Amino acid sequence: MTNFFQKVIDILRYKYYYKNHFDTIYKKHLSLENNINKIQTLVLGSSHGHYAFLPKEETEFNLSIRSQDLYYSYKLYQKYASKLSNLKNIILFYSVFSPGFEIEKTSNRFLCIPYIFIYNIYSKSIVRNITFLIECIYRSIKFFNYESDIRKNIDKSYRGEPCNDEEMFKNASSELLMGGGSC
């Protein structure tokens, strides 16, 4: 009976975590595209940056995403560097686990999917894995079913996750529970 409940809990965590992750990445993508000419400071990195850096100015944008490794941070920078005509500063949140951490080599490899479908950024090796591609197709169909709702409700001034100390503690605690301690 314990195994059954554990599996149910794992499935619920997975569904919540995945949808929340996909929504966050898509919101950031739309907002970045809407504010591309205003941005002077771009923030990249994992959950440490996602939760720790709250843009105070209209010229700051937090593109940090939970579980973002250095490869995806670099690819996002590479994709937007030429489009950000006013870019003056880049802040990269670099953590003790950053060197050598590759999200596609973890059990959370599904978190790479939004990079493919939203940013057109492909993983170094995972694209060759047929199981992963099938998973991508399945999840993308689900994503495009609710994508238009997100687009309609996007706040044009969104530049990152708004957090006060209480929210940050709650988010960090749930991150440890949902992601098994990975950032």
C-alpha cells in the first residue's frame, strides 16, 4: 500500500512540477520578446538565480530557470545576445554543482523539453534518444493545448518571478521536495 501512495505522490509531483516549469519558461520567453529593446541586464542560471534575483528596474530581466545548466544558460545567451541591442550586463548564477551538471543526464531530463519547443535549443546528446523524442512529442501536444491561454493572460511587464521572503522560502522548500534537491 505504501508503494501505491508513493507512486501517486510521485505522479502528482511530476505533473505539477512539469506544468509549472513549462509555464514559467513560456512566460519568460513571451515577456523577453515583448521587452527585448529595454533590457540592459540579463540574468541566467539555475533556481538559485530564478529565486534570488528579483528585477527591480524595467531594464533588468531574469531568464534563470529551475534546473538550467551552463549549457542552456550559454545557449540562451547565444540566442539573444544579438537581439538585445541595449545589453550591458550579464549576471550568471554559478553554483557549486554547476560544473559538470547536465540536466539531460538526470532523472529530470524531461525539463529539457521546453528548450526545444519554446527556444528551439536542442540538447547535446538527448535528441538521439528515441524514447525522449516520443516523450517530447506527447508533452508538446499537451503544451500546445494550453499555450494560447498563457499567451492571452501574460503580463506584458513580467520580468521574473515576484517573491517576498515568505514566498522565496516556500518556493525553495517545494523545490527541494519536487526536484529531489536538484536546482
